[in-house]
Amino acid sequence: MNEIIFNNTSMPVVSGCGLLAASEPFYHIDRTADFNVMIYVLEGAIYVTEDETDYEVTRGGLIFLKNGIHHFGKREIPRGTRWFYAHFYINEIPVYESIAAPLPKHLEGLSGSDTEQRIMNFCDFCSSENGTRDRYINLRFAELLCFLAYNENESDPPPKLSDRICGYLSENISAPFCAKALESEFFLSYKRLAAVFKAEKGMSMQQYHDRLKMAEACRLLSSTLMTVGEVAMAAGYQDPLYFSRRFREMTGSSPTEYRRAAAMKM
């Protein structure tokens, strides 16, 4: 795992930090650095291989790369990717007792979290013109690393890619299924997304989307006075006749029959 160990007697020394954006696709630099690296991705995706382990760090993702370990890029980082980085060393202060903990190697799904807010606060501090910046930057970074090493509030594993896809499809029930929209949202090829989703959910993304649309149609038929045509539009079907045919294929009854049966259960 090449973990970076941080303890309560550690003092990090920041040698460089900042916010970057990729104006063109590029590969991560091939190097064996004498400093540690922290990367937090705001948009897009960073692809980096450390030693023999490949990492894909997407929006809301954090990774630490250990000093003295070879890392490089196998896949192109896409244009438009934005990330915050910090290069740092860790100096140990020898004391009788210390509490050691590894920094998290790779986290995803941090968008909107307290962790992201703390990272962005440090990013803002690094880019400020405050005259005390250089005096306190190492202390501020030490606070951030201490939080990451010892914090237990966000120790739940990040959601699987398939669960994130499910969430996206749920939020876009009425929109047509679009492979390019999925690629833009998750910064992965549709082929890769489809393979992961199929392996983890046992069905295709389009099948899952169709089920969501029909579940929404069933809800609207049983709980509203919307016409069948209005229900079809709300569920993302422009043609009411096609909607009725698909509804019968998936539920075994027509929309009108379903609504009548639902009313009899009241």
C-alpha cells in the first residue's frame, strides 16, 4: 500500500502547493520523488500508477503518494481536470510516546464533506496573500493531516461506482438514456462504466434506468390524477403509445389496468 505514517509528533514541511487545471490531456509525470504528494481532484480524473498499483482518482477523490516510490501515468488525464496538490516532507520529533496512524491512501466520494471543506480551506490559505502564510502553512497542513489520519467521522467506505451510477440515473429518470452524458459525468468510457455496472448489479445500466422509469410511472398512476400521456412524459417517454406498450411488457398490464387495480387495493 505504500502508506505514509503520520503521528502526533510529526511536523510536515510543505515544499510546494497549489491549484492546477489541465488545458490539454496529459500523462502524470514519471518520477521517483524525494517528497510525499497529496492530490485532491475537483473536476475530471487523475490516473497515476504507484509502484505496481493503478489508481483512478475522480472528482471528490484524494490520494497520497509516498516519497521514494516510483509513480507515473499509464492513462491520459483529460482536459479540464482540476486538482489541488501539496508536496511535503515529514520530520519526526523524537519523544518517549507517540500515537501513529497511516494517512488514507485513496478516498473517493468526498464532495460536499467536511473533509473536502478542510482541504479547500487549506487550498485557500495557500493561495492567499496573507503575510503570515509562509509562517503558518506547515502548522495548517499539520492540522489537516492530523484530521485525515485520526478522523473517524468519515471512515465509512466510499460508495461503489455502480451505486453512484444508480444515484445519477435516479436523478435523471425523465431524461433519455445517454451514454455520452454518463461518460461526461463519471469521466470514464461507456464501455468501462457498463462493465463495472453489469458486474456489480447484474444488469445493464439501460435496464436499470428502464426499471426506474417504470417504477416512477407506477407511482404516478397509483397516486396522482395525471393522464396516461402526462405520466408517460414524466417518466421520460415522448410517445404515449410506446410507453403503454413498454409498460405492459414490464408489468403485465396496461397503464389503465394498473391504475384500476391499484385503486381496488385502497
